[in-house]
Amino acid sequence: MGRRLANLSLAIGSVIVVLMTAELYVRLFVGPVPPRNLTLVPRSLRREAPFPGVPYLLEKNARTVHRFGSNPRGYFDGNGTLTYETNSLGWRSPEATREKPPGRFRILGIGDSFTFGTGVRREDLFLTRLADALEAESPGRFEVWNLGVMGFNTSHELHLLRNEGLALDPDLVVICYVLNDAEVILPPGDKRKDPAAPAALRTGQHSPSMLFDHLKERIRNRSARETAVKRILADYADSAPGFLLVQRSLQEIGRLARETGIPVVLMIFPNMWQLDESYPFASAHAKVASAAERAGLPVLDLIDAFRGEDGVSLWVHPGNQHPNERAHAIAGRALHDFLRERGLLPDR
């Protein structure tokens, strides 16, 4: 009996030592479960839009800091922050004049936080990568403007193109589409929670054990991911109001392109999950591409460029699934090659 108690005590003690070692490892090398970094536009970065159809524009000559709380990849500043700056026209682009210089080919990129570049330095954005490639081919010939605004959807991008973009005399427009563009925009004050965000991430509450928090979060994430997939696919049902609005907006964008003679390309960004043959949103991509083609818009679906990549390694932060600098580099190369292959750029 005494030997059994001794063996049991030894076994329990071994388990405790293993758990304590694992807890220590998590505390030293992993850290707490990161809070979800919501992509909200800071009030200091917002200004009232001078035309209807969009909720706001970005403040001119603004500088704001996005705090991620940690810096696991070493990409952010030492305190886990990234600074965004806008030019005198209110865009996250190099300084430029509204009047297009003679002989210049001007490209506008319009989109939401993916285009704006949440969590990514300006020099690493896919539009900057495109500009760098074009500059190497034909120095001084191209301008690439970033008209991305966090929180915009396809309807907002239509109004931005109509009321601001066309006045900039572009030669080519690229609209970046993200799958949440088909979400129904909730009225102010609606507190519906995002089912893709586990409760621990939404609230930032943690237990005394970081190891337990990570195990609990992994279980929650699996369930939340399944819920998010169902919700996103539901947004692309034929009768879904958000997707109907997307289709009407694309039709109007196509009409503007035909009337002005300015080519407009729709570039579809994938969600950074399961970037292999099991990617769950292929049907949604196909529906968006079909709607754009019916509107007369050339379509670049980036899922092929990202196929086989590890989605998590392309996030800006463990708590923020926006594409990081490597994902932007992939998108920039794919966009450059697509525009060249389609003959949408002037000869070198």
C-alpha cells in the first residue's frame, strides 16, 4: 500500500512538474493570448466626407499610432506599435499633386483596410510593391496612389471612385475586394459580436494560467472558425442583401469604366485561412468574379497566388488576420504580372 501511494505521489508530482515547465515556457517564449486588434479608424484619422455615400475619409497630414500590444515577429516598433501617416490629400501615399503631370500614367488603388495596409509599413504595401516594379521598368513614368480607407466596402468604393477617384484623372483603377465586403453593415449602436472572435479574445480576460488560456483558446477558435465560415458563405447566398448590394455596386463601377474609358480591375484577396485545396471560400470567390465579369471588369483572383502558403504566417499579428508584408509582396507581384499580361499598362 505504501509503495502504491509513493508511485501515485511520484506520478502526480511528475505531471505537476511537466505542467509547471509548460507554463513557464509559455510565459517566457509565447506570452498571453493576444487580444483581438479590431480595425477601427481612430477618430483622429477621420474627417467628414465632402460627398455622400461614404461614412468618412481620412484626415489630411495625419499621423496616428496603432498599438498591437506585442511584437512577436519583430516587425513593429519596439513597443509593439506601427505609425500610419497620410499626405496632404488625405491618402496613405507619397506626396503628389491632384493635377497629373504630363506623360504620367496614374494608377489608383481603392479598397478597405487590406489596401490601406493595416499592420504594414507603407513601403511594404502591395501598391508600393507595384509602384517599385513599374519604376524599375520605366523610371518616372508611373504614379500609384493608395486610396484605401479602413472599414470601406464595395458600395463605399463606388462612391469614392465616382466622386473623388475620377477627378484625379486616373489611367487605371484597381479595386481590392475582401470577402467581408458582402456583410450587412450594422446600424450605429448594434452590439452584435463577431462569431469569429472567441470570448477570451473579445474581452481580453485571462485566467491565472497562460497555458490554460492557450488551450482554451484553441478549442474556442476551432468552433469559432466553423461559425465564421458558415456566416461568410451565408453572406453570398443569391438573396443575401449584402451580396445584392455588391452586385449593384460592381454593375455601376463597370458602367463608369465604360463611360470614361478608364479600365477598372477587381482584385479579390483571400481570407488567410487554409490556403490549399480545402480553402472554404472558393464558391464565394467564384460568385464575386462572375458578378464582376458580368459588369465588364477584369478579375484577378489572388487565391492562386497564395495557394499552398501557410495562412497564419501571413498575418500581421497573432490577434490580427490582416495580410502582413510578405502577403503584400505576393499580391504586388501577382498584380503587376496580371496588368502586364492583360495589356493594361503601357509598353516598357
